[in-house]
Amino acid sequence: MPGVKYKRILLKLGGEALAGQGGFGINPLMAEDLAAKIKAVKDLGVEIALVLGAGNLWRGKDGLSHGMDRATADHMGMLGTVMNALALQDALERSGIGTRVQTAISMQAIAEPYIRLRAIRHMEKGRVVIIGGGTGNPYFTTDSAGALRAMEIKADILIKATKVDAIYSQDPKIHPNAQRYDELSYIDALNQRVGVIDSTAISLCMDNNMPILVFNLMRPGN
């Protein structure tokens, strides 16, 4: 694969990548657009695993603000990630890309259980693996799930797709003068509590020397 820097990647996507109008729901056109972007990378010969969020379907903090139990709210979010995984699988399959959906929560009628070696084997066979259900445990975000799975499948890098093109000292949409970092150490990211990826995920990557790349998914060609 001449010119390809990373042979195997873990791509962490927020639910907004599939969102409909107003940032909610699943828009089939958004799924198709996302599938086309993934296909372009897959066609380079890169092995791809995906971890999806569910912010387009459910935000646990909304439940917590009304007194909902944290574990219940998190489990609802995990189920939302599986809905997103199935929507993206359908779009990828229609674009000609073989896929497998695996989940940390057993639901054998619609997806395989997440098994590390099986996920690796699927990628080696040229399939895109979409991992739903987060870590399968409450109190962990899908960022943490992405970092964990990246280590388990021996990815070369964890790539976080967002609406910004880098890590900033503050939210650049709110603070136009926020400092942009082209490169940032794990410790500095933790100390500054950067909001683009959670601290548990950063710590896990730091302990295992997993590089993190942040990029703007919405910019054509990225």
C-alpha cells in the first residue's frame, strides 16, 4: 500500500455523523455520504473498524438531569449505538463494502458478539467492522470504547471524527480566539481537559502509546 501511512485504523464517529435535521435521528442520506467517505479510505487498502456514538438518538445527560439512574441512561445509549451501526452497515453494504456488526451487548438476532480475534479476522478478509454497544458497561463513554477497541484490534491509530479540524484550548465555535494545537502531548491534553475526547480515552491511549488523530469529518476530502 504505497503512500498509506496507517494499515489498520479505528475510526470513532459521533452519532451526529448520521443525524437528521436538527442533529436528531438517522438520515439515510447522511449514512450514504458517510459510507462513501469510508469506502474511499477502504479502497486504499486500509483495514477499518468503527465505533459509533448515539448522540443523535439519546443523550444520557438529559435523562440524568431528570433524575434517571446513570446505568439505565448509559444502557439506553448503548442500544442507540447499535441502531446507528445497523444504519451504517446497510449504507456500506449498498455501496459494495462487506461489513460485520459486532456488539458488546449480546443480541445475536441482529449482530455478532464482539470477539477481538474475530474482528481482526474480518478486517484481514477486507470487511469493515462496526462495533456497537460501547464497552458493554455503564459509566464509560463511546470515546473510551473506541480507545479500548483500538488497542484490542492492534490498530495503528485512533481517529476521532468531529466537527472541528484539530484540538483547541477552548471550543472554537464559542471562542474564536481559541488556540489551535497541531500536536499535543497526552499529559497536556489531560491537564487542559480538552473537550474533543474524554480523559479516560486519553489516559488509556497514553498508557498504551496509541496515537490519536482529530479531524473534521464534514470537510470534503478529509
